[in-house]
Amino acid sequence: EGGKMGLNEVQTLFRKAVMVEDYVEAKKWSDELGSRLGREGEDDKEKKKRLSWRGLGTAPWLEDRLDAIGYKFPTTIQIQALESVNTLLTPKNGMEKDDDGATMEDLVNNSRGNGNLGVVISGSTGSGKTLAYLVPMLSTLSESLFTRQRIRVQSEESIADVANDFMARVAVQTSPTVRGHGRKQIKGGNNTTATSTMGKSGTDVQTPLALIVVPTRELGVQIALQLYQLVGGSIKQTPTEMSGLQNMFKYKGPKGVKIGCILDEKEASYGLAYNLLQTDVAITIPQYLPKLLEDGDILAEHLRVIVYDEADLCLEQTSNDNLRTLFNNHNSNDEKEEDDDDFISESQSRLTYLVGASVTKSLGELCVRDAVLPKGRSYIATATQYSPLQFSGEQKDETTTTTLQDLNACLDPGLRHELVSIPQGSAGLLCLTQLLRKELRDYENDLKHQKDNPSNGSNNGITLKKPRVVVFFSDEEQAKESIGKLRDAMWGDFQLCVLLPNIGVNPLQMMQDFKEGKTSVMLATPNSVRGLDFPDLTHVYTLYIPPDPREYLHLAGRVGRIGQVGSVTGKGGRVTTIINPTDTTQYQQMSEALNFTPIDIDATAITTNDNSSMDTDNVDDMRRYLEDKLTLLDLTNDLDVDLDEVEKQISLTRPNEDQTEEDDDDDDGIDNEFE
């Protein structure tokens, strides 16, 4: 059975078994992972070592922190990424990574002559790529972050306690922060009024050590909060929530790590210097990168780590001038003078990460050619292997982009793809509402069956999940236009929201409400949720065919992620496309290019009175069905809908005139709502 699953679902089952202490199941799935990652001649001890943070050289304090916040084991993509970094950092004639106790920090301290290094992290959506670069980033910067902590605290100690705020100033310097939106805390922590005096630390702790570039504000906030947790921060959903093992007082890593976010116009107008005064890790989008470089908030020569997350999109949005500023002085193979200020010393290697589900080997080779990645010192890591990334001299076409053959490896094979061909274009929303209601009914029936048959367990060890859905539209205007109609149609079944980063109101709050389960259906566009992780998501619907296969890859990737219910042992991991019959050829071409076989769903009963899932003798069901027709269909263009017949059916659902006054009162609320 394991052979039919994607790696994401296998890893979900492994983590679930460990969490409930079912060690028989845990060993079963651990062995399955080991067999997929196994190398020729590798014994069980070596396999076990590769499945642990410690065996991969993670800094000891970070290993403890990962365990405290629930990341007990690395995922397969994280294993390959960390092993790539270890291989790059290991001196040819020095310390071997296989030595017990050797961490990435040790390798950095003992490496000489490695210079600038690059890693391409390419894997399916939801496989854990964010931690695949955050963990090695923090491990390799560990000593520098501890040094910055000592400098900052010492700078406060050197200043007299004139204002009786010494403890408050030290508290600021030893507490992790995520700042944005005009110097306001995004989430977590308290707003201590004391600010750092900087003291004698000067510029040593001002400029960022690491830069993370993302395509959207929403993804930037998600990464900032995950990084905030890794460096000791505790995120509470309610004021009374207990932090448990996440308590910062149990945190052993560098304290006071400063995370600066420049993700919107207001933040960009302040800049890092005003926004945070001191920054260790900067997170921004390509739009604001030029200003940060021009103002000196980011000094390229001081950066030890550069990350391009969703790199294919971010590289397209970054100008060649900015790329040259960031990379050309550092990744060139030409010899540099030792006193060149623009060249990182050999004892301070720089690591560049290009990350994403559609960041592939061919794109990485182009980046080597254009000096974004250092030639001869770069690796590519996927979910199952890592290998050197070499420039292919045969690739001469400068316009060459990511190939479809490369994309095959990035679409999780455990997803279930469904195709619904609707009889008329205006019936898309009607078909969607009927499918959503059927999904809810199926869940309720499964839940009832599970309660009636407790001896059968809970669906192969995975608890049934109430449907949580993202519906994709081609642009924000269509999503905005549809939210009112769908909200009226789905009353009583689902709580709806719409994520519109460009034209919507408070998109960050919409994203957070959906993550916290306050809403269960979210309308969005592919780029607005690219890279975002939503817990317990079960289903994705799309009402159009993406023009670029990469777009389908990313919208489908909201489900089938590690930690979500899968399609083999549950009813998750489903991607349903609702289109016109005229678009089926284009869909088939896309499915062939991405190497998946869709399942055809008969839409005839869904959008007609012959819908077998509806009880035609039930007044409420009939009323809702007719409401849907009136609300969701464009009746002026729909020749298949007989308005006289609809009015006749509506009249049949109304109560007879000879009903009692008491019955009339009972039905008034429904009739008024319907009218």
C-alpha cells in the first residue's frame, strides 16, 4: 500500500504513529522512508542517522528547539538539503561529516577555501522546503548570532542606568522580534517601550546576515513567524494558551534575534534602519529590494545567506542590476584580492538557496551560467537525492526556461485529480456548491459510521477531517464577484472568506482566520497563496485551466502536504477542476505534460433536477436547489432554464393556504430569507 502513496502521505503517517506512540506503525513507515531514501550498501544504523536532526549536523540548540515546537524528524527534502550543505562545507582534506558530533557549525569553523556555495531545493509542494533552508541557515549562522547577542547585551551594560530602564533594555535585546507594518509587532511578544541604545556595538550588529526574498507579503509573514518560533518566540492563539515546551525560558539558542520585514509600501518607506534599528534576518519581496540596496539597509558584501523562495517567480521579478549587485561580486570564479571589501573572506562562506516546487535543475543551470549560483560549488536537492549541479554547455538558448519534464518530479504523485465538465459555462458556481454539499454529507455519513462502528478504528489511523477547501479563480475580480453569491448559497454549511492581496480588505487577517479554522472555504488566486501552508486542508477546486502548468502545480499543492489527510488513507489530497467541454482538450494536454491521470466526474446530475443526492420530497432541499439556480446561474443567457417551470417549482414548496396560523409563524423566517 505504501508504494501507491506520495512521500508526503508516507511521512504524515510516520509522524502520526510517533505522536500516538504506535511504534509498530512507526517502524513500518520509517522502514518505508528508509527504503525510498536508501543508498546502496547503507546499513540500518546509517539510515537511522540520516532520519534525525542530530545525524544531519543541526546545531544542538536548534535540535532541541525543533523537538519542542513539534518537528521531531526531518522530512526527506530536508534530509537531502542538509546533506547537500554538509557536503559543500566538508573540507577535502579535513574533518569528515561522518564523524560523530560534527555539526554544521563545526564544519563552518573548520572549512577553508570553500568560498561561496549554492543549493537548489526542488521538491513537491508541502514537503517541508521552508525548514530545508531555515535549519541550515540558523545552524551555519549560529556562532555569529551568539556573538551578536553578546555584543548587544554588553552595549547596554556599558551605559549607566540613568532612566532605570536597564532591565527593560536587556529584555528587548534578549527577546526575538518580528517587526513590520510601521514598527509594530506582527504577532507574538509584547510591545516593550524601551529601545536599544546601540551603545558601542556600532555597525557590527546592524546590517542583516541573511536575506530572504519571497513573491508575496502573505508568504513573507508566514516565514517570519516560523523563523520567530525557531529562535525562541512563542505564538499564542489566545491570551490564556499555555506555551508548554515552546516556552522561551527553555530555549537554549541565541537570544534576541532580530527579524525585519519589508513587505508593503509603509514598511518600505521606513526601511530596515528605522523599522528595527538592528536586523539579523531581512525578509522582503522583489519590489522593495532596489530601495533596500540603494539606501544601504542591506549590504550585499555582508550577507552570509541569501534565499530566493519560490525562486522561479522571484527571479523573474528581480532586475538584472539587482541580481548583479547581490551576486556578481561574490559568485564569480575570477580571483579576488584579499583586501577587496566587496569579497567575502574565505573563512566566511556564503550560502545561496534557490527554493520552490518549480525550481528545477534546468533553471539552476541557468543560474550558474548567470552567476546567481557559484559554478562548480552548487548542489541540487530533491525529496529523494542530492547531487552536484553542473553547467551544461549544450544549453545555449538564453530563453530556455523550466522544462515540463523537470516539473514532473515536483507534483506529488499522491494527489487525486478530478475533472468535471459542466454542460454550460454559467453553471460553474452551481456545480461547485453541489459538490461542496455532497462533500459535507459524505463526511457526516462517514463520521456517523465511525461512531456506530468504533471497533473499526478511525480510518486507518487518521481521524476524519471536516471539509476545508480553497477555491481558485483566474483573477481577484472574479473571486470578489463570486464571494457574495457563494456566501448566500452556502449559508448554514460553510463559513466563507476571500483572499485578495491587491484589491481586498485586510488580507493578512483573512489568511490568519482561515489558518485558525474560523472559516472553512477560502476563495483565492494561485499567486495569492503560493507557498502558504493551511492546516487540515482537504480539497482544492479550480474554475479555470491555468495557462501555465506551473500555476496548476502550485494551486494543486495546497493539498497533499505533510501533516494533511492524504488521498490513499483518507479523503484529502483532492484537486477538482470544473470547466466547459470545450476546454477538456487543453486540460488533457496539461495532465499529460505533468504526468497525472484525472478521474472524470459526471456533472449531469449535479446541475439538473435529476440530482440523485437531493431528496426531491424534502421541501428544504428543493427550496435550496431552486435558490441556487436563481442565485448562481446567469438566467438571461441560460436557455436550458425554463423560468416558468422554476416559478412553478417554487410555488410547490410554499405552504398550503389552509395551514394553521402557528405553522405560518414557524415558516415565516425561512420564507422571508428565501424571498
